[in-house]
Amino acid sequence: MKKTTVKYPYLTQDVEIYERENGHKIVLAHKEGDLVNVSTWVKTGSINEDDNNNGISHFLEHLMFKGTHKYPAGYFDRTLEAKGAIVNAATWKDYTFYYVTLPKGENCKNLNLAIELHADMMLDPVLPEDEIGAPFDLNNPEVKDKRERHVVIEEIRMRKDQNWTKVYNACNHNMYKKHPYKRDVIGTPEIISRVTRDDIMNYYTTFYSPENMTTIIVGDFDKEQILKKLEKEFDFKGRPNAPKRINEIDTPTSSTVMVENKANVNTSYLMFGWLGPKASQLKENIELDIISIILGESTSSRLYQNLIEKQPEPVFNMVNAVHYQFKDGNNFFIQANLKPEKAEIALELIKKEIKNLIDNKISDEELAKAKKKIKSRFAFEAETVSDIGENIGYYMTVCEDLKLIEDYLRDLEEITVENLEDTIKKYLNIDNVVISLLNPLN
């Protein structure tokens, strides 16, 4: 078993990474206190889906809690929650992860129990037909079965009705030509209504492979004992690794793309979207985080000050900037809610603010303030076992290299205004943007 160590900022001991012969990775991180976090990150999400199974990763996440050959549905949650645990999971484009945060107990009794149950759930889900619910025709109003299939479909419908989801999905879909990132992670009712248990189990056995899994334990425990426990409980019984899959990376649009839709809304929703660098390109990612803060992360940001505070007549109800990070390339968004009759003005005002990032040079004061905010956020995320576990999972799964975290604070300090200008010119060109506008029906 190969061992490496990483100097994780603000932690008192090096983080230990163990890669087993089958490819399964175990990460042990020391954090003083009574709470521990147990999680497994799986390198699969909508990145491994297509038009026939879109949403299967999210559906499987729901079904993983529906029992194993050892324990019935509900036992995992009920048993650990009785020990004071928080149990949950999440699916996104690059990953699905499952976690438990709980008091470690005397002699780590609760931690050992959590590892046993967590490993059992990850390696031996039953995916019972009576929990999934039978496939059905969406157009048949007589269907009465309200199993997990219907829970997920209702979740999809509720999400689809959200105005920001509509404007985001239109923007996201048009930013990509071929990459699976163009699809909505949650899937469609049509696919979820017809996908079979065999489809789901085949997906599980393909992608929940040793090489795709990273199990992380954060807390105060005997590392040698917990490592042995994890090796014992995570017995993959010779399960093969997933086939290597390389997705074609889309290039940004060469001219501005404008997508307009209408819905039963009272105000207009607007989103500007750009493709960015891969998550592993750490320095450029930090630079885009800084730009996001300066441009639109708070009431002191340029977007808020120039487009809300200083406008002679109201145009925007809100406007901000966000930066999402993905394995095969990030997204940078400006999003706004505005008065429908001012949509054309709003478009020009935002374009002007993008241009002003170069014309109205970012000041040393703006840069210093953004760096301070990022440094504070980074330190805060090293305060709790759950945040540490999530951060490690992100670097191991999305960046595929926890070593990057060692350079984070140094890279942050070295960034200059000139670096930011180069990154703005490279990634935030108005010719490379997809604009999604959602207007009222009337």
C-alpha cells in the first residue's frame, strides 16, 4: 500500500493518504475534538451519464440508503442518528459523496460503528425493487405507486419550476456542445420513470469501483487502528475498476450566444456564463475566485455598487458573480434579477462592467481585500471535521491531487493585479460568453 503525506494548512499533523493495490484511496486527517467525519467520495456524477440515463447518479444516491444484505432500509440512518450523527449525501457533475458526522464515542466506539455501516452501504446496496418502484408511463394518471422513483420525479419537477434553474439550465446547456456537463444533474422525469433496477445496478457496479472511491476520516483517533479497520471493512471482493473514460473538452463559443426564454414570472432573470480552466489549474482558479469577489460577491463589489447603489433609476433587483469548479473545466457566471422593461439596458451595463475590469484597472486595495476574504474562508474551512472532509474530498476527486492544497496560500499571496488582467482577458472575453435571459410571458 502506497503512502503519501500532505501538509494541510491550519492542521497540526500531516494528512496521510493511502492508495491500496486495487486503487481505493484512504485519507486520514487529524483534528482535535470529539466529533469525527466519515465520508466516501465516488468519481461519478453526470460526467458519466448520457441522454439515455441522465439522472441515474442522483437516483442511485437516493437508493443507496435503502438497505443492504445485512441491514434493512432505514437501519443505517436510524442507528447512527441515535448516536447523534448527521447523515447525508450529495450528487454533482464530477462526484457523488456520502458522509456521517458524529461524536466518536468512548474508545472510538461510534466511529468504528459508523465505518462498519458506511462501508456496508457503499459496497453492498440491495437496491430493492419494492423501494425503487416499478417503471411506469408518465402519461398514465392511474399510477398509485409512491416509491423512491416518484420521490425523485417530484424533486425534479419542483426544481424545474424554479426560475433560477430555468435560466441556469438554458445557459449551461448552450455553453457545451458535447461534454456531459451540459445536462442537468438531477435528470428528467422521462428517464427516471423508465430506468430499471438492472440499469441502476449495472451503473453502480461499473462506477462504484475501488479506483473511483476515496474514503476520508477526519478527527482525533488512532490512525493505525482506523486504517486497519477501513482495510477490513472496505473489502471490494475483486470488483473490477471502471473503464477509463475521457470526455472531449468543449472550447468556448467564438461569438456571443444569446438565449431568450419566457415563463410565468414577474421579473426577468439573466445569466452570463463562461467556460474556465480545469479545477486542477490552481492558480488560475484562485485568480477567478478573486475576480468573482471583486466583481460581485458582496454589497461592496463593483456590480452591486455600480449597478444597484449608483444607478440613477433602478434596473436591477440583485446582481452578483459566482465561480463553479469542475474537473474538466470551470464555469464563471454573472447572474441578475431585473426589471423586464430594462432588459436591454441591463445587458449593456453588465457588458460595460466586464470591459471595466480591464479599462478601470483592479486596484491593489481591491486585490488585498479579496485575498483577505479568501484566506479567512480557507482558515474557517479548517475549523470543523465536516468542512475538512469536504475540502479533502473535493481536492482528491475533482482536482485529483490533494498536494495542491499545500501551495494554496503561497499561490494566493503571489497573485498580482497583472495576473488578474491576464486571466480576465483569457477567460472573460465578451465574445466567449453565453447569455441566458428569462422574461415574463407578457
